[in-house]
Amino acid sequence: MTCCYYILVARKILLCYNVHGNGEVMNIIYIFTDIPILIVITVFITSLIYCLKNYLNVNKNLKILLSYISMFKKNDLNFRFKEIDEWMSLNPYVAIHWQEFKNTLVFSESVALKDKNNDLTYKEVSEVVQNIQTTVDPLYFFNEETLVTSKFNYKLMQTVPTILTGFGPLFTFLNIAVAFGKIDFSSQERTIASVAGLMSSMQVAALVSVIAVGSSLIFLIIERISYQILVNKLLAQCEGILGKLFDNISSEKFLLELLKETKIQNNSISNLITSMPNHFKTALNTSIAGNLVPYLENLIFGINQVNKSMKEVGAAKSDDVDDLF
């Protein structure tokens, strides 16, 4: 209220000086001290500062993100994933979107198998999925909305040109209504003075529309140019690098690959079970032929030798009995 009071006092002083001194400079100053014009200029300058401040902040964060992710390559991401995961999770600018994106990642898993020598070997689950892949396009999580427009009130910024343009007819008709309300036809002198005031108010009313439309156009041009220079180029580079780091694979395709690998493994197991009786029979015959048959032959040979010895002993005893009789 105090500021408006001083502005009105200054306008009256300038008006008196303009009437009596006929100064062009004072006329210009008087016009630009008009409250509607001050409102339009204040909104324009405030909006422009807000726009540039937010774009510079986004530019700084995008540069930090770009410089970090540029150090990674797709081939070594498997070994350095923990490093990038920790950094992304601790960076408040992208932490929320990174956590959502991480749930869509598909890692190259492997299983431990034992070979013939009882040593552990590792085999990939899928022969196609070798790097870290994602079932959703990275641009769904890292795009203009998530990295730029969600960081400030972007919708309000987009309505600033409309607001500035709307101030034009609003204050124009308001000034005209106030000016017509001040016309006094009670006397000739007052009529001339009120008509002069009406013309001055009409001039200010027209300038309000010109300044409002002009400031709207200027703001729109500056906003588009600064967005292209400060934001759009860095955003495109970040999107490109993230798209190269993580190959996109649909979940249906990955499940199909796993199904193929499962069928191959089931077929191998089925063939192994089918051939197991033949292998068992062959192994049993080989074991019997190599170990049990020689043992039995030795056993039979020993029994035959014992039987032969017993026959010889029996024959000797029979001869001794015959000699006695």
C-alpha cells in the first residue's frame, strides 16, 4: 500500500509538471508509472527471472548426469552396475525414476553345474541375453517430463504469455471505464479538463495493450531460445546414452528364450533317461566280464583242484585196505 501511495504521488507531480512544463521525458515517465503498466512489466520480469533460473538449474543437473553416465559402456555395465546404481540412487534429481527403471532390468543370470570331474562350471540361462537389458524403453522413465518439466511449475510458465496477453484488454477496458467515469460536464472548464484527462487515459490504455502483447512475445521468444540452448541439447544427449547402455527387449521375447532353453534341457534329460538302461546294462556286463568271471573261474579251478586231491587221497586209502586183505 505504501508503494502504491508513493507511485500515485509521483504521478500527480509528473502530471502537474507535464501540464505546466510540457516535458516529453516526463510524459514518458508518467505513462510508465501507471499501475496497470507496472503490473504488466513486473509480471514479465518476474516470470522471465523464474524461467531462466529453473532452466539454469536443470542445465546444471543434466550436465552432472551426462558427465557421469558418459563414463560407462554397455560391455562393462555388468561389472559396474553396482557403481552406477549407488550413484543414481543417491542423486535426488533422478533417484525416483531410477528406482522405477531398475525394476524393469533383465540381468544375464547363470547357473552352477558340475562336470564329470565334479568341478563347478557356469552356464548362461539364455544365450541371447548377455548384457543388462530392459523390458521397457528407457525413454519411458528418462524423458522431457521426468528430467525437465517435473522439476518446476512448467504449466505455469507456459501460461505466462497468455496471462500477459490477457492483461492487455483487461487493463485497457478498465482504464477506459475509469476515464469515462471522470468526465464532468458541469462547466466548460471542467469539461475541457475532463476530456483532456480522457485522452491521456486513452493513450495509457492503448499502451497497456501494446506493452502486454509485446512482453508476451518477448517472453515467448526468450523462453524458447533458452530452452533450446540450456536444456534440449543436454536432454537429447542423456536420452541417447541411456538408450545405448540398456538394450530394449520385450518381456515376451525374453520368456520365449527361456522357454527354448528349458525345452533343450528337457530334451537332453529325456534322452539321458532313455539311454540310461542301455548304459547300465553295458556297464553291468562289462563289470561282470571284467571282474566277476575271472573270480568265478578261479573259484571253480580251486574247487576242481580240491576235488582232484580228495579223489587221489581216497584212491590211496582204497589200495591200503586191499593190501591188508
